[in-house]
Amino acid sequence: MTTSSVFDLALPGIQKLIPYTPGKPIEELERELGLSEIIKLASNENPLGPSPRVTDAIKQALPEITRYPDGNGFKLKTVLAEKYGVELNQITLGNGSNEILELVARTFLTPDLNVVFSQHAFAVYPLVTQAVGAQAQEVAARNYGHDLTAMRAHINDKTRLVFIANPNNPTGTLLTADVLEEFIASLPAHVICVLDEAYYEYVDPAQRADSIAWLARYPNLLITRTFSKAYGLAGLRVGFGLASAEMSDLLNRVRQPFNNNALALVAAETALQDQDYLQHSVATNNAGMQLLTEVFDTLGLSPIPSAGNFVSVDFGRDAQPIYQALLKKGVIVRPVANYGMPTFLRISIGTDAENRFFIQALRDVLNHV
């Protein structure tokens, strides 16, 4: 009788998968170093905390958590449809926009197909590709951003998906609307463009692409957005996809019916209508971005211009010792060596107090490391 391990029974793509590594939690650093004052600027979270309107809505919904949530998310979809000018049947709700990325991979990929994405792009793209056994084609970046000409050249008869993050994470680079639409228009009908706009709300309105209007022209376009960033709901995990009714129907066949819990649905519906909070979030981010980039300039460092709520900074040497030294001072940032950027750290924009705490810690570290 032959024996094998459970590992041997797994799909080949799963066997080789290296799980996504999230930013270090504050509690973990507290346990490791016993620090009492810690700031986390590692995971591109909203530093303001949730909107008071959201917390009030959650409190009012608490008595109903004994019931299953609305598996179709009708109320949230209704608010989304009104805001973005789409039909209910064009919306797919996700447990964060990450789940939409997984759903599109599960729906459209097979091991004999391939996916095109950029170097230095979001780590989840290769993960969802590998998990279903499809082939990944990573295309070299240009100035740390998407080289759309090169990406188009890599598309062939076996290409089913192309992932584009705009703004891109972790580099913060932004594609212009005309260049981006020209690329989407050039795609053959058998290639689905997944336009990941997780940081859309932080983009200067003058530079934003009116991407949702493109849905009427390109049935092979899927737009993903999230409530985790500007809306401050990262802990509740709510995202959504906008696409043609036909594509959305397919994604919703794969989606689990209760993938958004009841409190998350209420919170997202309320957050979407709280424009004062959203404007405050964006203003806080803009002020923090200006402060940090000015300081980096005085320190002789090289940040990548960012359209998101984070900035990646080149230290010109292995950034891991700087990362570790910052941890000892109670500052959690994000190393991005796994993105092919070993000399960079990514810093999320915090409150003014958090940003200044980080700046002082960084000055101290650079004087000693």
C-alpha cells in the first residue's frame, strides 16, 4: 500500500503558492518589543477611524445579527447603482475587492490560459492566477508603472485576463485616462480587463478616468473598487465589481451568497452617503502626502510620485535594516522586497501626529543605520 501526504493531494498551483503577507499588526509588535506607543503606516488604511455615522448605523443594526444578511445586498447595491449610474445587475459585491479578483479568476481561468499583469503590481494578481493553475505573464514595468505597450504585446490567443491597478499598489503610479482607454479598446474580445481602482477616491479629480462610463462601450471590462481605503472600512471587508450584466451574472454565480456580513452591508451603505467624511479623508491624505514628500526631499530620498494614500521611498540600499530599526521605535511601515523593490519602503499616510512621529523616527534611524 502506497502512502502520500495531504500535501501531495493538493493542486500543483496550490502546492507552490506563497501566501500573501499582510502588514505587521500592532498587537504583534507590542508582544515582540513591549512598546506602548506604536503607529501603523503599513497597510494603506484610513487613519481617521470610521465615520461616526457608520458606527451609529452599526449600533442600530446589532440586534439583527441573529439573522442571515441579505445574500443579494439589495440596499447596498441600490445605493451603488444610484451613485454610479449603473443597473443592479451590473454589480457584484465582494468580501473586499480582493474577493472580486478571486471570483474573476475562478470564473474565467483554466490551466491552459494565461494572465498578463505588470511588474511591481498588486501581489494578489499572481496569487489568484496560480491558485487556479493558470499561467502568469509578468511584464516589466516602466518607471515603476504599467508599460501598456509591452503588456499589449504579451497578449495572445491564450490570454484571458489582464490586471491593471490604477493607481498602482505599491508604487502609486497613475495611468492617464486617454492612454488607459486606448489600451482597453485595443484588447481582443476574448481578453477581460480587470481595472483595479481601490485607491480611486484619492486621485485628483482632474486626473481621474471616467472609467464607469466605459462599461457601456467595453463588455470585457470589469472595474473593482473598495470601502477599505478612503471610506475607512478595512476591518469589515466590503468591495464591489462593476461590469456588464452578463459578466456580473457569471461572477454572482460563483460568489457565496453571504459573503458580506450584515454589519458590513449597513456600514458600506452608510459610508457611501457620508460625503463629509470622504472629503475629510482625502484632505487629510493630501496634507500628509505633501508633508512626507517635502521631508523626503530634504533628506535626499527618492519617493515615487503617488496618486494613492501611500508613498514608496527609495533608500538607495537594502531597506530591511531601516524597516527593522523603525519597528524598534514603534513605527510599522511596509517592506516591498517581495515586489522586486528591495531598496524601498512603502509608507501609508497617517494623521498629522502619526506622520510627524514617523518623520522623527526616520531621522533618528537614518543617523544610526
